[in-house]
Amino acid sequence: MVAAAAWSSGTVPVTGGRLAYHRTGGGGPALVLSHGLTDNGLCWSRLAAALAPEFDIVMLDARGHGESSRVSSAPQDPARDIAEAIAALKLETPIVMGHSVGARATAAYANAHPGRVARVILEDPPFLPLADAAATEARRAKFRDQVARFHSTTEAEIKAQGKAASPGWHDEDFPAWVTAKRQVDPAAFPTYATPWQRQIDCIDVPILLIRGDAKLGSLVTPALAAEVMALNPNIRAVEIHGAGHNVRRENFPDYLAAVLAFLREA
């Protein structure tokens, strides 16, 4: 496992609760990472270890995940949670990055806070059409069933299932991934009332959209990537070959190279 023992951990207050975080520290620019559904902040550990020599990495546990507050009956706003965590940690103009639903929240945060971010990286965000109430409830029920299975399964069994489904993942990807599955709140399934197009159109800094191969499960198809870039000239897209939705886990070397090249630009 990567050397996470030297990282600090804590919590910060957000509306109606708290978010847990892990932080590598150091004197580099702050980089805030937001994970995908059923993950936790430490699921970024392998990437954080690779980037820590140059950046001060902050890995957030989203609400309903990891050690953060459970989901309440009040409307949830992951972008607001990110904003309040950044303010509580006194981060000035951080780089923000997310995967999957964490990428969607990251985009919404950056879009709503012009001048407050340095760069944005989005790993295979779910830029999907808004679902109607019936479809949303069906997805929510399916998610609750999935979480119930996680909570009734041992960590050893979850790990075995994960390795069988994703044999190409590195061993370092599994410990936090397994732990996260038994931490997730069954009420954590996200709902969207705002079209994704309105969550990227005003971002005024460079944005890297990282996608995999749609045939391998990437949510961002070539056509969708073209639509995204047409909406905002600050966005560029890169395809990581041999990867699907979990881009960094499925082709880490090429993913890391693309991220570093983007972050090191003058």
C-alpha cells in the first residue's frame, strides 16, 4: 500500500454535517480530489502518492461516504459541500479534480465559483440527460439494493468479487475500495435537477476531460466529448486507451502522464 501513514486526516463542517478528508501536505499547489459513487477519499491513494511530491493533495469523503456525515432528508448539494470544505481548509484557488459523480460535483463547483479555481480535471463524468421521477426512483432503489449487498458481504468477499471483475487493477487500488463499499450510505445516490450543460459552460480556466473507451464502459463517448468541448472553449479531452469508466485504475501510467502534462503547463 502507498505510504499514507504520513498523511493527515480530519473533518470540516459543512451545511448540516461534516466532511472527512485526508491530506498529503507539502508546499505545492492545493489539489482537491472528489471520488465517485461508493468510493471514499482514500480511493485516490495511488494517484495522491504519485502527485504528492509536487502538490498538496486533499482527498474528500463525499457526504454519505467514508467517514463523512450520512445523508439527511434535506436536499443535498455536493458542489456546495466542496465549496464549504475548501473554505474551511482555507485553500486559495485550488486545482479541483473528480471522478464520475465526483467529477460532476467538481464541474458544478467550478462553474459556480469563477476565479476560485486554478484548473479543473474531470474523469469520466456522468454527463447524462435528466431522468424523470420514475426512472430516478428505480435507479435509487437499485442502488439501495446494491448497498445492502455490500453491507451484508465480508470485506474478503468484496475484494474477491472486485478482483474477479477488474483483474487489471493494481493491488493498491483495492484496500480503500473495499472499505468504502461497507461505509456508503444507502441514501447517497445522487439526483440532478440541473442539466449538465449548465454546470460547465461558465468555467473560465483550463479544463481536462479524461475519458476511456465507450466500448469498455466509459460514460463519455467521442460524440459527447465533442459536445462538451463545443460548449466551453476552455475544455480539452483526452482518451486513455484500454480503460473504461474507472480510467485511472484501468490504465494508470497513461492516465498519470496525461494529468501531469496538464498540471505542469505554464
